[in-house]
Amino acid sequence: MKNSFLLLATFLLVFVSCKKKEDTKKTPELTQMQRVMEVHDEVMPEMGTIGRLIKQLESQPDSISSKTEYKNAVADLKDAHDYMMTWMGDFSKRFDYDESMKGKPLSEEKKVWLNEEEEKVKIMRDKVVNSIANAKTLLGN
């Protein structure tokens, strides 16, 4: 009975470990365009958070001793929002829907542009994440 149990346990262990290796192989590596779009998709839902935080910061009483910090936080949030909007507009001028969403091959020039856009989208993500974190800290959230 113990031998049957050990044999079954060993079989299950081998099966599960092989399955995990197999699953890892099936996960395709993201293309550069997919990585860029993934960052955009990660940050886009935060636009509502930015708007909400701006309203909260602007509604703070003028008597707060750190009013300058609040104004700076609002400016950072607005800058992050504007950077996002500008990035999306510029990106859509450079790449059409099929290139950005359907994997249409890029020209050599557009491959260079995509390198630039990948750097810009990372900057945009950092601006959004950092401005939100700062605003939440000031508000005690």
C-alpha cells in the first residue's frame, strides 16, 4: 500500500513539474509593441484617479500650512495627465490600429519610432504612478 502511494505521489509530482515547464514554454514572449501597449493599458485606468485626486487636493482649505505642497501635487497630477494625453495623440499619429493592435509588421523607420515610444511610455507610467503616490501621501490615503 505504501509503495502504491509513493508511486502515485511520484507520478503526480513528475506530471505537475512537466506541466509547469510545458506551460512556461507555451507563454509567448511579448513583442515590443505589446509591451508598450501593456504599459499604456496599465496606466490608462488611473486617469480617473488623477481627476479625483486633483479635486481632493484643490478642495483643501487655504489655511493648510503645506498649501504649496498641495499646489505642487496638483501640478504634478496635471502634468502626468497631460503627458498621457500627448503621448496617446503622438503615438496614434505614428502607428495605425493594425500596427498597434494586430501585429502588422513595421517599417524600419517605425521600428526606430517604437523604441522612442517605449521610452516615452515608461516615463509616462512613472509620472502617473509617482504623482498619484505623492498626492495620496499628502491626503493621508
